[in-house]
Amino acid sequence: MPSLDIIDHSPHHPDPSPPIPTASNLILIDNYDSFTWNVYQYLVLEGANVTVFRNDKITLPELIDKKPTQLIISPGPGHPETDSGVSRDAIKHFAGKIPIFGVCMGQQCIFDVYGGEVESAGEWLHGKTSPLTHDAKGVYAGLRQGLPVTRYHSLAGTRVTLPSCLEVTSWVATADGSPGIIQGVRHKEYTIEGVQFHPESILTADGRTMLRNFLQLQGGTWEENEKLKKGSAASGESKVVASAPAKKNNILQQIYAHRKASVAAQKLIPSERPADLQAAYDLNAAPPQVSFVDRLRQTPFDVSLMAEIKRASPSKGIFDININAPTQAKKYALAGASVISVLTEPEWFKGSIEDLRAVRQVLNGMPNRPAILRKEFIFEEYQILEARLAGADTVLLIVKMLETELLERLYKYSLSLGMEPLVEVQNAEEMTTALELGAKAIGVNNRNLESFEVDMNTTSRLRSMVSENTIICALSGINSHKDVQMCKNDGINAILVGEAIVRAPDTTKFIRELCSGSDAEPEPIKTQPLFVKICGTRTPEAALEAVKSGADFVGICLVPGAKRCISDETAAAISEAVHSYTPAATRQESRIPTKSATDYYTASVSRLSSSRPLLAGIFQNQPLDEVLEKQKRFNLDIVQLHGNEPIEWANLIPVPVIRAFKPNSIGLGLRGYHTIPLLDSGAGSGKLLDVSSVKEILAKDPELQVILAGGLNPDNVIEAVKAVGEFGDRIVGVDVSSGVEEDGKQSLGKIRTFIENAKGFSVPKRIATYLARKITMVASIFKNRVLAAAGENEHAVAELQSWTQMRKGRFSLDMDDSVTHLLCTEEQFKHRNKNKRIQEAMQKNKDKEKKIKIKIVHVDWFTFSCTHNKKLRECDYDFKAIKRRELIKLKKQKEEDARIRNAMLGQDWINPDLYHVFTDKYHFRYEIQLFRDTEDEYGAVHEKYELYLFESHAEPHLYWFGAKLYQKKDDGVWRFRAIERTSTTCGVFKPEFEHFKNFFQIKTRYRWCDRVLKAGTGEKTDFSYAPPTRGKPVGGRLTPGLTYDECVKRNIETRLLFADLFGDELPANIQIDVAVTELLNEIIDQACAAHFGGLCDAFHEMWAAEVPAPALRETPIQSASVEEEVSGNTFSAPSDSVSQLSIEDIDERLGSMQECEMEDATAPSLDKDEWWPTNAASSEGLTMQDW
């Protein structure tokens, strides 16, 4: 802010000015204040004929009889209502008749007369000097901003009571730059002005100029004043020239001198010295630049727009001290500006070079970004180099401020840095200088930099001096589309607009109205269906199915050690399948606008569009050279990074980069690096993203677009996109991996369904976009329907009536029996007990005699029906149906939350470093599965229990029983639901094994030892156990009539029994009789309750005692069917522990597992009584009845 050093501004040996004819009878009302005589002195010195009357020594009729040419109300003590005498009545009478000026109490009188309130100013001021901000009009015409004024007051007019006929003309800014106490007012129609400060004080600068400007006023209105001034000029009357000569040190020269001193001081600061800047430039630290001249020729408008960022000006003071430069720049760029001018002068314009640097950073990566102009008082090469390093594409050179030699030197230096300067001129002489310089872009300032007066004809007058190849820019005075049209007609190529845009409440809308004359939104880039990426592809068949179904991207995992990682051979085969596929229909690729800027991520969507499917390779925390090598080897179209790789890698990878981020990760919205961010809850976690966090991210960055991943499947993909609500159009793609898998493998059917659902979904556009467009009305949307409203909503009553009527319906202000639909908001329905209309509608619906049915619907039903031009289904907006759907959704959400909590608990339910699954010496692993089919309100449900008996690595061994519950629904995915334990600590073998058997019996309703005999015999509601097959120890039971060969093929027990009993003497075609079969079945069944050792001796005794020799007879060899008498459902779903194995691995594991009972010495704490029949202590002497 300019210095407020105490300076005596009083007239020193002044010469009076010539008399002013229009101020021949000025009357000054004295409110008993000593400053009245200072006011009198200044007025006389400026050429006025003044008569002074005290406020109680003259009446209003007497004053009227004096016929004054102007009226001035002096300062004075007290309050205007009680201490101003005739002043207030005089203002009322002479308003609109002659010019009136009030000083201090005089202004308060004006404020009070028109209905404002004069109250305490909050501080007592007696001789305080303050910098003044003003509007440069009226008495302030030609005055600099920040001039010191002297204040003597404790009262002031309050802003909240400012009369509508008055406007604030000056103020003293607060510490944050916002307007403070009112220091000046002006009547909007009459020639009445007032100042709260004292222009006649010796410490007030330019006080005589203010009074001189007032004395030039004529007539009672501003309109009359303009006419009289023009008449005087036309008649050739010469203007009165003040005695004081014009100061050579005008405001422009003050700013210029101040900047010279500031730059000189800056050049002494380490890191900001000229040598420091040159070293940085030599190291190529300057950002990339665009051609200023070429960018001016690219515009979506008739005339290119140079939009300016400035917080203040010398002539107008502070506009908005809180303007954020990068935010404003982004608005300018996306609204169609060709150039963004950044004022970097700190004192009078409140800017800085840091503003320019931030603007350049926010435009980074933006296609067709605007050129950036450093608007500053440039007088040496240092400033040009500083601008280039900060990101400027051009600088402003003001001819008026520079000697010809210096101007030429700076122009050539700017060219050497790749920047064509904008050369500013103001008259024909300066235009000649610019043309001789060879300037390709010349700006004509319509504002006189000394008087700050604007002449819009300046540019058009000078246009004829310039060839068509030279760009001419109008630099000031552009406020409306009419001004723009005038510039266009005069052949002007560009306009610079600052204050008008800065003051506009809606920047984008103002630019549209200014440059095109219409506030209609431009047609957006045509959107396309969601991108679909099928990730975790492991076979060429799955890849081919994906691209045939319409997938845009096929992803392959190239992360060593990941469960979906594929071999190099498979990757090459998938690459060949994807790249050799030719779509039946050519896809239309999106195009980026060439005449205006586009946000980086909006353009990224266009870059991802392709006429063929693309192959993406997924990497995570791998070396850059490995990424580059595999990209080249497998011909990857896209690289997807899932780890902590540096953001800058995206610029080193020769193909588009999709980068995975968790919500709120640093760098997600950075422009110019990754092509598009992918939001994921965690690689392969299968968890849906938190909707609120996604909304928060998109709300912070209005142009950010993302691909959604994590927990998606064919059933929830549409709902997941819909869940983000108004931000749905910013979800440009979806990514799926586990959601299209069954039992750890990709399901071709699920891939097809996922793609069909995602591609068939149309993201709803924002309601505001619909309402902004002119649409063809459909006349019969509300035909035979009468609408009413439950209360206030987003639509005005007149709007509801007109929109309904246009569509052949009727809107009723009353709740009569004809009403068919009641529109209400969610808040109104929530408090329906207090809403009279909703209660009335509900009562009418209950009245069966009248048979009246009023549908209570959300107001969105009305809004969307109008904007879509078709009546939407009421059931989708009916509050009862909405409530029901919300409850179902809430229930599902709670179930999902519980599942997630349990899943988090279940991930580490046993420490693999301490425990393993117990396996007995016969290779039976105590990891079994129980299955059941059931259903809930949503449909069929498959349930699975996994029972485990764990053994510690360390000896003596400890044991622990536990069970996991899983559920599978229509999507075919097993989901973890709960963990069940009977104890929270481990123990010895016997009790934990008891827990294992008891849990098995509770779930299946038969004992552990009966699991083969009774498998499949339980109720439908029970869990079933599928006994092991394929040659394992406990197989299915035998059927009478089998041959020896068929028997020994059934299971190992049979083979051992026959070998022990008969050796190799038994013919292969001997058929086993019924009695033998039953005996063998008894033995096989009970083999589940005892180990096989010692059984053959007992069998010999039973065989001799119970079975006669003729039971074995020779029969012809014949084909006999082997029946499996194990009933019940079969389940092929593998447990999670083997889901990652191949078929060959599983077969090998099944073949090596000999399922034998473990009730033997491997269980050191288990007695024989636990597993032998209760009446047999040993295997010797057993009878058939014992078995």
C-alpha cells in the first residue's frame, strides 16, 4: 500500500483560479464547525462565489429566495437529526434541482434524509489519516487510489441501512482488504455527493481537486449534467483551467518508480539474483510454452478473449482481495479464453509472480491451454526472464513507459526466450513505434493512463494503421456483448476484459454472455458408454470372450507372486488374441476440441477411446526397466500401475498409464501424468469402495474423472455407479476382476453379463443440464392428472402451474378430491405427522367409500418427467416404495458390513507360523466340508462349513478346533460369513477332538463315526457330508453281485481284506454273495471307527464262524453296475485353501491322501474307548454282534 507519510497538502501562497460561471452563487451551510472556513477557502481558490450561513440563522424560504447555484453542507458536531439545523430540509428541497455536496456531518445528513441510519462508527477518529479507496467517478475523477484522507468522526452511515437510491463511492479498506466504514456516497439519479472525511484538511491529498470536480457539476440530475457539459463543449466554451499546473508525477509514474525500487531490492536476494535466474533457465527449468500469437487465433468466439486476473486497480481500488488466481484461471480456460492475463504488480493491483506460477501449474497438461501473459510494468530483462521461469508465454511492453532504445532491447530479449510480447499503445505516435518494432500483437489501451478516462473509439481509430496480419487487441472498456460486437465490426481480433469478469457472480456464464451474446451452455463433448476393463485375464479364451462381448480393455497381471500372475507364454498368447481381433462394428473415437481448452481428464477419456480393444498390463512396485521391457515385449497398449511407483513414471512410459489409487491418496488429481486414475479399495480385495469417500473426491475437483474398481460384479455394477448420485457422469469406466470369477476361474458367462450390464447403462446427466436446454414439450405427460404440493419445494408455484398446464395437466392450490398426485420433498415426508396436506392425503386414501387414491410422490417425479419429456413411473418415486427399498438396501448393507468385519477377522484367524492342519499317520487331513442348500428372502443360498483341527508345530503338540461359514448366492461367489470356535485357547488333543466331533454331529445330526454309513440320509435342512471317493480309504458301500475285480477297485480296505483272506487264489470272476457283501459292508462301515491294524485276525474268526464256504461260487463274468449309495447333493466348490491349485495339482493331492481314521497312537491323549465299540476293549474275540 502507498506510503501515508504526514505531508502538508494545504495551499502554499496559492493563486486563485478564474471565476467559474456555473458556481456564481454557491451557498455553504455552516454547522458550527471551524473546518467550515477551510472549506470556504478551498472553494474561493477554485473560483467559486461563496456565501456562508449558519444552520440556525436562515430559514428554508429565505434560502430558496437566494437561488443558489450549488449547495454545500459543512462538517459539524452532534447528530444530523438534532444538530444540523436547516441542512436536512435544504437537501430535501434542492435535491434534483442543483448540485449538493456534504462534508462529514453533511454526508450524514444526506444519508439520514433518504432513510439510512447514522450510528456509532465503532471508533473515535480525530485527525486520523487513512488510505482511501474510491470509484474514480464524480468528485474522485482523475484521483489515484490509496490517497491519504483525514477523518474526524465518531458516527457514520451503516452499510446495512444504505438507502436504495444511494451508492457507496469510497471507503477505507479493512486489514483483509474488504471495504470498511463508508467514506463517500452518491445519489444514483440526482447530482448529490457526500464525503465522511475532510477534503479541506491539510493532511488530505487532492482535496482541492475533489472540490474542483464538484464545482464543475451542473443541473440537478446526472443526466442533465451530461447534457449541459456536451452543450458547453459544442458551443465552444472553454473549460476552466485550475491555477495549479498538472503534476508531472502522475499515478502511472508513481507505480513505475515504485516497481523500479522493488525490483532493484529483489535482485539482491540470494536465489532471486539475475545470475540465479539465468542458471535455472540454462538448466531448462522453464516450463513448456505455447505460441501467444497462434493461440490468439484459436477461439470458439468471434473475437478472442484475453481474460484478466486482478484484485484491484489504481482507478477503482480493490475489487475482490480474496480472488484465488489458479481457480479463476481454470474457469477462464474452460470457458473459452485464449489468453489469461495475470497482473503481478503487488501494491496497486494486489498481484504477484506467484499468482502467475500457480496459474501455469493448474493449466499443466490441459490440451489447448490458454497462453499466459504477465501483465506488469516491464522495464528490464530481469522481469522478462522471471516471467519465463514462472511459466509465462508472453509479457506486456508499454510503449508509453519505455524509451525507444530500451523498448527495442526488451522486445528482442523476449523473442530470444521464445515469447512474442504484447506491445501496448495508446495513440497514433505509439502505434507507429510498435509497427517499426515489428510487433505481431499490439494492444490498444482505451483508457488514458494519466486521467483514467475511457474512450472506446481509440482502438477503432488506430486499426486502420495496421495490416490484417497483425493482431490488434482492445485492452480496456469492454463490459458487454454490444462492446464486443463493435470491436468485431471494427476488425479487432481480441479483447482484454478484467474488472467486469472479476466482478461477475458467475464467471463462466458472464463469459458466454459477453463473447457470444447468449447464456446457453455449449454442447458438451459427446459422451460414450462406460469403459469396461476385464482384469486378471489368464487365458486367451477369456480374453477373446471379453473383446467379443465389447470390453474396451483386457487386463493381464504381470506382478510376480500375485495369484493372478500369468506366464510369459500366456501373456504373449493373450496379446495375440486381443490384437488380432477385429470388431464387427468400428468404434467411434472421441475428438478433443481444437479451438478451446479442455480439462486434462476430459481429454484423457478421448485418448483412451479406440477403434479396437486395448491390452493393459498390470504392474506393482517393479523396476521401470522391467515395465518398459514387458510393455514392448507383449505390445501393451496401456500400463496400469498399482504400487508406489513415482508419479513421474507416467511421462517415461510410451503408452497411456492408468494409475490405481485408494480414496484420498496423494496425487490422485494431478494433471499431466497418469492418463486417468482408477479408484480401488485395494488390489484384489473384492471390497466395494465407500460411496461417501468417492463423492468427496469428485466434489473437490469438478473436472476429475475416474474409473471405478473394487468389489464390482454383474449384479452391482450399475448400482455402484448410480450410488455416487450427481457425480455419476464423472465415472467413465468400471474395472472387474474377482467379480467375474467362479471357484477362482474366470467365468465366460459372467464376463458377458458384466459387459452387457455396464455397456447398457446410461449415466444420467445432471438435472441442471436438462433444465438449461430448450426442449420440445410433450403435451400429454400429465393428462387427466391433478397435481398439488405438500409445501415449498425447488419449484415456484407459478412454475408448477405453467409446467403442468403445458403438459395437459392441472396444478391445484387446494387439496380437493380431484387431486391425484401430491408432490413432496424427502424432508416433508420425513415430518409427515406435522404436514397437514400429507396427513389429509393419507386419510383420503384410507376412506374406502370415496375410493380416492392420492399418490404421494417425490417432487423429482415431476422434475424428471418434465426434463425427460415423458411421464416416469410413479412407483419409482412413491415414498412407500422408496422406504421399502431403502430398508432392503439398509439390510443388505448391514449384512455386507458384518461380512466385511468377519472377513477382516477371518483373514488371520490362525497363525500359520505356529499351527498347521492336523494330519494323522494314515494321511487323513482334519479339514472337511459340510454343505447345505437353503434360501432367504432374496432367493436360494448355498452354505458351506469348513471344519478344522489344528496342531501346533512345536512339541508337545497343542490342538485347536474351529469352523468357518461361507455362503454362495446367485453370483456364484463364496463369501465368508462367520467364524465359530468352542474355545478361545488351544488345548490337548482329546477335548479339542471332542469339539470337532460334536460340532459335526450338531450340523449333520449323525455321529462322526457314522459319517459314511449315514452320509446323505439327513433332512434337507441339515448339513451333509460327502465322503471321500476315488480310491480313498473310506468310499461308498458295496452292492451285492459285484465281482472280485469290481470289489477291489472300490477301495483300499476291500483290496486289503481280500488279499489277506484269499491271497491270489480267488478267481477274478467269483461273484460275492449277499451274506458276504453285508459282512463286508459292516466291516467297511465300522472301519470309520477304528484303524485298520489288527482287523484281519478278527475277520478270520468271524469269517469261519459266520460264513459257510459255499457262499463263494463260480459264475460267468458279466457286467455289473457299481452303485454309489451315498445320496444327497454334491458340491464341486473347492475350499479357499485349494482354489489356487490347477486340476493336475488337485488330482495329485487327492491321490496321495489316504483317508484313514486317526483314533490311534497319533492322538496321544485319546484312549481306545474313545474309538472302539463300547463293549470291546480290543480287536480280539469280536463277534458280529459286537460289530
